[in-house]
Amino acid sequence: MANAADSVLTQLRKGVLEYCAMAYLRSEPRYGLELASRLGQHKTLLDSDGTLYPLLARLRKANLVETEWRESDSGPPRRYYRLTDQGREALATFEATWAPFHRDVDAALEAAR
């Protein structure tokens, strides 16, 4: 059963992880490890840091985030990610779509009991 649950969770992550990452960038730029730590607080969202960096690269390529290097007091420079205007629009669209989708999924699951 764990393999079936893992498969379902993987599919769900594919649809929402990028928007969850963008949500954490809404208020301020963050560097990759900080973003991974925040997402990792929710065990079902991020299973490894190795998932996050390719996702951030895709978001950058799609012009949903932009990056800048900043010096760090505790080591090498860090790459910070910040939402672009296009990223903010994509996140707003996701949020507007997520609420009714979430409600309908919950209603369907409840009705099927």
C-alpha cells in the first residue's frame, strides 16, 4: 500500500509544488536552502532538496522567478529567488483555481463514502 500512496503523492506534488514554492516567494526573496527548509516543514510537499532545484530552474526559464546572487555572512554567495510579475499572476490564477478545485475534490471524496 505504501507504494500506491507514494505514487499518488508524487502525482499530487507534480501539480502543486511549484505554486507552493512561489507562495513562499510572494513576500520576499529566498535562497534555495531556505526555501527547501520551509517547504520541507510540510512532509507531503517536498521529499528531497534534489526535487527543488530543477523546479526552480524551470520557474526561472518560464520567467516566473528571477534570481540574484548575494554575499553571505556565513559562507559562499547565495542565489536568491524572487517572483516576477508573471509569477505573481500565475500564483494568483492558481489560488483562484485551487479553492473551488479543493472543495470539489473534498465533496466528491465525501459523497463517495
